[in-house]
Amino acid sequence: QVRLVESGGGLVQYGGSLRLSCVASGSVSSIVAMGWYRQVPGKERELVATISSGGSTNYADSVKGRFAISSPNVKNAVYLQMNSLKPEDTAVYFCNADSSIVVNVEGARVDRKYWGQGTQVTVSS
């Protein structure tokens, strides 16, 4: 099992910055990718940014050039630096970790996706 705990959310004015943090515990050696997603009331959860164990990153078009995801080893923690914030960035932000576990001697694997509890980000005009 992997447990994820987010922090760093809060209230910020238009054009401001926030840095979100997510700490992972448990079977962190099984993690192969981490990321951030966000969700607003009445809308589906959407991808914000991801980072793989190889260091490759991916961003939603709406945050490119403004947000940056980072993780020292894609195991213990992941961060999201958010700059030039807009009111449309207001949402609950969720930390994500993808794990891959070998379950038999033939090398078969089971993949699991884990989620944090979420942290609220509110951007005022």
C-alpha cells in the first residue's frame, strides 16, 4: 500500500504563486510515476501534470509555462510549483502515485493507482 498526503493549498490572489507538496509512505519502492490532478464541483477530475521514474514530464495545455512538477526520485515526494495563478485554477488538487508490483516468479505485474485526500487551492480576482 501507498499513502499520499498533500499540503500547501490555500488562498492566493490573481497572479500569485503556490507550491503544493505530497509526501508518500508505505511501499514507495513500487512507485513508477507520480502526478497532480484537480477537480471542481460538478466537473470531472482532470490531469494537471505527471512525472515518470525516468524523469519525463507531461502537462495539461492550460498550465504549460505556468506550472512545474518535480520529484527527487519519484518515490518519496512530488511537488507542484504554480505561478501566474488565475481564478480558473481554483480547484481541489489531488496527488497521485502509480505503482507496479511483481506478483509471481514469471514476472507478472499488478498496477495500482493511489490518491491523496486533496488540498484546496482558491485564486481570487
